[in-house]
Amino acid sequence: MGKVRVASPIVEIDGDEMARVIWSMIKEQLILPFLDVDLEYYDLHISNRDATEDQITLDAAVAIRNHGVGVKCATITPDANRVSEYNLKRAWPSPNATIRSVLDGTLFRKPIMVKNVKPAVRSWKKPITIGRHAYGDIYNSVEFRVPEAGRVEMVYTPEGGEPLHMKVHNFDGPGVLMGMHNLDNSIKSFARACVTYAISQNIDIWFAAKDTISKEYHGKFKEVFQQVIDRSQKELEEAGIQYRYLLLDDAAAQLMKHEGGVLISLMNYDGDVWSDFVAGGFGSLGLMTSVLVSPRGMYEFEAAHGTVTRHYYRWQKGEKTSTNPVASIFAWTGALAKRGELDDTPEVVAFAEKLEKAVIDTIEGGEMTRDVALASGFSESGSLDTEAFIAAVAERLAK
Ligand code: NAP
Ligand code: MG
């Protein structure tokens, strides 16, 4: 069988620990034997980020901006422990945050469904994707522990204008306080990325917030989102995509009797919480993919899980681990399918679909890693280690 030629380059971003070990197995056994592909490689191993003063992360982000499609392995976001573990110059920022800010992107998390793993919610038949706005709100807020009685005000001083004072609360004893903000442009980009994503997946969009209570803050989100939807009306109609605004609590209740196949767009905090609860409801972190979509249509695909440190320490000691490579494989197929779509090369899209089918068939045929066996209600004793699972997928793919 001849190799399939991928017309344009894909930006490949390597990472850390167990995720990196799996990454090279996938590349050697499931990608390179079948594809003639130009991979522009960026090594974001923590030591290389340290050696380049993190310039490599910025370069990788710019490369995605230039080529449009990237695929990323999980990376360590260093904290104090990691600084000493890897002898780093400093705790470099999260690569995902750096890449997100260069691409001005929004993260979408989508579960991979297999017949053996039944979602916790009976009505869920299709994947539920969560789109999380990743700027502002409590994540860039100012907090204050009010020590004793006193008056708290917010003050807005327009450039060259008079200050405007707003009373927050007259405290008659100790309490707490938080000030948060968001930006029209950031909300617009978020809404635009949601429209781009929904069209690429051909699914409806819900946006949920609590504008009945927060008339200005949440109200602003609802309004700006709606403006972007109105401006995208023609595209959405052509794709047959419906948009609904729901109150957040209504959306929670509706989701429990919905069949899925929908994008739920949420503000930062809601998206943080809901993406974990939806992920839990679908079974395993090893079956959850993630894609960063820029409002200008650039894509970075990855697994939603991290570097799986606990497994890596066991692997370093020479033990076999049953780390699930499926989300990382789907990061590759997501990138390949998108590349094929943008290049208008259906044979590349077809390869991505074939590889995904080989993975699903392998699991549904009873060969799976430990996490999936546990989520399926099987005993873990029959589960495969990572190498054996990838070999089983490769064998199916070659057929
Ligand atoms: P994690 O790597 O996702 O792992 C947490 C636990 O979830 C694992 O110990 C394992 O549980 C289970 N798990 C996750 N992925 C799995 C897989 N593919 N197959 C089987 N089990 C899987 O999260 P973490 O331990 O919180 O973070 C580790 C490192 O990853 C940190 O340095 C963090 O900065 C980084 N991180 C990176 C990204 C990213 O690059 N996108 C995202 C999150 C975290 P058991 O041990 O019980 O088997
Ligand atoms: Mg979270």
C-alpha cells in the first residue's frame, strides 16, 4: 500500500513524561508508516523550554498561526516542585496559555464515544462539546478579605474624565470581596470561535449564562454573543445550525434529558466546572479530546489529559503501564482531517477516519487499556498495556 501524501505541513508540538512516550509510539506506528507528511517539529520538552527561555513555545504558536493546523502533546506546566525536579531557571508559564494568547483561541472539549462505555446519563447518545471562554472573570480578578466594618466602592475613572463611584456594600463586620472584568473584544472572539467550531462539526450551539440575575455582566455576554450570531446568520443557515440562549440552570436541566450532539458555550468558570463534569459523565480522561480554535480559523488539536506523571514514574522504573493513547491518537486524526479539509485532499480525511475506526473497533472488539476496562465495567485483568493496545490498532489499520 502506497503512502498517502499530505499536501501542506502540520505543526507538531512534542511534550513531556508519559504523554511524550505515547506520542512517539503513535507517530512511529500509526502515522509515519502510512503518511507522507511534512511535520514542522517543535520540542516543548520542559528542558528545551528552559534552554530556549521558552522561546520555543512562542515559535510553535507562531508556526500554527502560519500553517493553520497543529497537533500538541501534553506538557508540564511547571510549579515549584517541577523547578527543582528538572533544575529549571524558573517556573515557565503554561504553554497552553501562551499558545492560546497568540492564537486568541477558545478551547473545545469533546468526548470520544465507544459502545462499551455507557455515559452516566442515559439520554446521552452523541458527544457533548463544551466551549469555554478562556479570558477574565474570576481567573483575572482582584480579591480582598475585608478585615472589619467599612464601606466598599468601585471607582471608574474614564480617560480624561471625572471618577464615577458605585457603592458595593457597607460592611458592618469582616467579609470578602472580588472585582472581576471582561472585554467586548474577547467575548466577540469567543463567540466567533464557537460559530467556527459549530460549523466545522455541524452541531447546534447553546450559550448559557445567568442574565436574569447579572443583568449587566452576564447581560453583556448574552448581547455580544447574539451580535456575533446575527452577523453569522447566513453561514449558520447554510449549515443548518440553530442557536439558542438558555439560562444556565435551565441548560443544566435540559442537558440531563438531551441526546447530545451539541456545543455548549460557557463563560470561564462555568466552562471550567462543566467540562470536568461532562468528561466524568462520559467515562475517562483518556477518551477526551481538546481543540483550540482561533476566531480566524486556525486549529490546535490535543488530548485533554496531562502528562500522566504517575504512570511515567512507573515506566521509568521499567514497569509496563496501561496508559490510554486514544485521546492523543484522536489529536492526530483531528489535525489530519482538518488539514485534508483545508487542502481539499479527501484521501487524507479518509485516512484519519480509517484510523479512528481502527481505534474504536479495537476497543469495541474487547481490547482496551485499564482505564477503559474499568469504565466499561470489565475487570482490569484483561486490559492491555499501552504498547499492546497500539500494536492491536496498528494491526487493524494495516488490514
Ligand atoms: P493527568 O496527567 O491528566 O493525570 C491525572 C490522572 O488521570 C492520571 O494519574 C491517571 O490516573 C488518569 N489519566 C489521565 N490521562 C490518562 C490516560 N491517557 N490513560 C490513563 N489514565 C489517565 O493530570 P495531572 O496528574 O494533574 O498532571 C500531570 C502533569 O500534566 C502536570 O505537570 C500538569 O502541568 C500537566 N498537564 C498538562 C496539560 C496539557 O498539556 N494540556 C493538561 C493537564 C495537565 P491513575 O494514576 O489513577 O491511573
Ligand atoms: Mg477544571
